[in-house]
Amino acid sequence: MVLKNQLLTLLLYFTFNNTNAQKIFTVNYKSQSDIKVFVVDYESQADLKVFKVEYQSNAKGNNGLWHFVDYKSQADKKIYFVDYKSQADLNIYFVDYRNRSGWRNNNKKHLLY
């Protein structure tokens, strides 16, 4: 019974802990993407402020910490960078510090779940 409870606990942990991981892969074609993204010039124009983390293990949660993976199969979300803001599902701004990342427009959070 103890082993069964431990397995259930581990299963729940990995299910909920990895649900919102932000492992990102950039695709070459819009039709391959989950989300179309535009990089804005100013933080105030962004829906999400993104910080690029070096390690995949640091990219947990739906909070703007992104790790760009090398292979599509590793990604939780596939994005395509569009040329115009009007084409985007999500406007992002890359920040220089981890603690500056996060949502500015909570109405768009569903895009990265």
C-alpha cells in the first residue's frame, strides 16, 4: 500500500509539475506552430516578458522563463516569429534579468498551457 501511494504521489507530481513547462522550439513555417509570436520593441507593448534560461530544468511554470530546445520533439510549445504585430497571437519582450519575466496580459496565459 505504501509503494502504491508513493507511485501515485510521483505520478501526480510529474503530471502537474511539467504541465506548464516552457520548453520552446522555433519552427520555420507558420502552419507548424502552436503560437505565432512577435517581439515588441518596448516592455510596455508586451503580453509576456520572457527571460531565456540556459537549462531546461529552469523553464518550469507559465511565468516567462523559456528554454529554447534543439528538437521539435523536446518542445512543449512550437512558436513561429511573425514579421508584424497584427499577425501575432502573443507579443513578447525579452528581458535581461530572470526576475523581470512574467505576464503583463493575463488574458493570454491560456496560449502557453
